[in-house]
Amino acid sequence: MNIPQAVAVLDPKQNDCGYPFNELSGCGLGFKLAQAYARKFRDETEVHQYLDLVAVSIASDIVPINGENRILAYWGLKKLNESPLSGLKALKEVAGIRNELDISSIVFTLGPRINAAGRVAHAKAAVELLITNQYEDALNLAQKVDIKNDLRREFDLNITEEAISMIESDPNLLEANSTVLFKDSWHKGVIGIVAARCIEKFYRPTVILTQSNGKITGSARSVNGFDLYKAISQCSDLLDKFGGHKYAAGVTLNPENLEAFKARFEEVVSSSITEDLKKPVVEIDVSLPFSSINFKFLNVLKQMAPFGPENQKPVFESSNVFVANSLTTLKDKHVRFVAGQSDCDEVFTAIGFDMARFHEPLSRGGLFRMTYTVEENIYNGNVSLQLRIKDIKI
């Protein structure tokens, strides 16, 4: 990459940069610039009011939650939950958020709403929302952004269904080690989400492409452990431009190179991906008896937060688990039940999102192994412990 001629280039990933942390989000980099300016010319504490925006950026950009990011995320979440800026406060109100936000909940609530404005229309409404100081104006803008998010969801669902159908109807795509799909009518703003959805169904490196301004452009996503950026770099002679990191990237190419890119990408992935990377794996931190799970235990876990990439929530495994009560499916997608464990009196509500497939085998009774995280569930003012299921082995 050619470094532009400038008075200064703020990029901690430069080889000769001595800054001690190189995983800042774009917003985090902007915050550090504002902090340095304020330290020299004003009062540095002035910029602390924007830490909630930094936390939203750290969560939404999926950057590692370690080093300086962990510190910024901690104080940013504190600001977001206690005294957010007008725009974020209004967005929380419109989104119906009553409980405390963490990194994960930002990814699934605030982040998509802010992104949706630019994905399905112009991002101006989201920018205006985040910079306004008037709460009434912010509420009006937040409602507009929320409507755009509903539209984004519709695009996301329709294109995902179409993409999955294309794979299932093509034997060559079904047997491939990668997925590269193109359709000129797909909406550019949601193809990254569609790529992630395809990986949930077909676990392999995926590129989803559409047409924009005479070029083919798209988003790529990877599976755990596979260096997507390195694979795309080996196709660079077929690309107009590309960028990204190990697990997510963007590409632009000329239409005449599409078929060659599909073939090359499949060739590169096939030659470098190993069998163990083709299957999703749940990494277990420790086996745990239900008798050890209580609020004191949860408070110890909270001291390790914020959780996110490179600092994930601890994952536990328990054996001899059974359905004690209330086995049900939610929206035909999720499974929920009261879980018990042999030789243990404690029972906990367990919920598995997108795990309705387990309802039928669980209904037969018997013991099973379960991996999960422990979390706090707040409903109608009542606080309880809940197990978020990661996987079940009957």
C-alpha cells in the first residue's frame, strides 16, 4: 500500500509506528486524535463524553476486546448505560432497550440500527442522530433509523433465502470448500450480513457479490481459524481492490474476472483449509456442576468483562443434564427448557437460539451433555440466572 504524502498518517498498523496498541477501531483512532488535541490545547476530560460512541464502534467493528480496546469499552459501556449522548439515548428508547447493554447486545441492537441507515439509504440520518444534542430531535431521527432497520431486515431475509437456495440447487456448490455467489440485483448494504448467514448454514469461507457502478463488489466472511485476507491476497491480480482482516474483507473486481475469481478462490481455500477448520467447534473452558452456579459465581465472571473477540465469555460444560420442565420452542427457531442435573438440586432455565432442531430429541427424555455460558436474565424487574446454550450432545 502506498502511504499518502501528508503531515501525519494516523495508522498504528504501520511497520514503523511505535504506538503500543494496533487494534483500535476507526472511531477509536478518531477518539485518540481528539484526546491528544484536547490534552495539548483544552481539557482532556472534555472528550470523555464521547466514550459511549467509542464503545458502540468497538462492538460493531468486531475488533479484539483486549489491550486499550478493553479499557475504552469498559468506560464506554459505563457511559452508555448511565448517561448516554442524546442520540444513543433516543435509539435505546426506540429499540425498547431497558436492560444494561454489553458488547454482545450492542452488536445485535444498536449497531444494526445505526448501520441500516447507510445500508438501505443515505447514512445522513444516522450521522445526524449521533451528533444532535436535542433529545426530541434525536427521538424523531431514531424512529427514522429504526424504520430503515426494518427494511434492512427484509432485504437481509430475502437475499439470504435466495443465496441458500442457489447453493442447495447446485451440486458443485454443495461440495465446494468455499462459497462465492453473485447476483446483480442484490442490495450492496446487506451482503456482508448475508455472507455471515450463509456461514451459519454452510460452514466455509464465503464471498457474496453484487453489481455497483459497473463493477462487481462484495463482502467476504471466514470461519474460525482460517485467514480470509491471506486467501484473498492470493487472488489480488484478479481484483480491482480489496481490504479487510483475517475474518472479514471487502472486494471489488471487473465483471470479466468473476469466473476466474470464483475458480481461484476455491482453489486457494481448498489447498489451505484443513479438515478441522471445516467444522464449527465450541471451545470449552472448564467442566462445571450446576451446584457451583450462583450469583456469587456470576459476579466473579463479570469481573472479566467486557467480553468479545479475544476475550470471550467463559464456556462451561455439564454432563448428565436432563429436561426438568417446560420444554418449548420459540418462533419455531429457538429452544427453551428448565435444565436439571443428576445428583444436583439446582435447576436453571436454558435457552438455545436457532436451536429448535434439538426440541425433538430432547422430548424423548434421557441425559445429555451441554455447553453454555452463564448470564443474568432480567424480566419484569425479576433477576434470575440463565444458561445460554452453545451446543448439546444427546
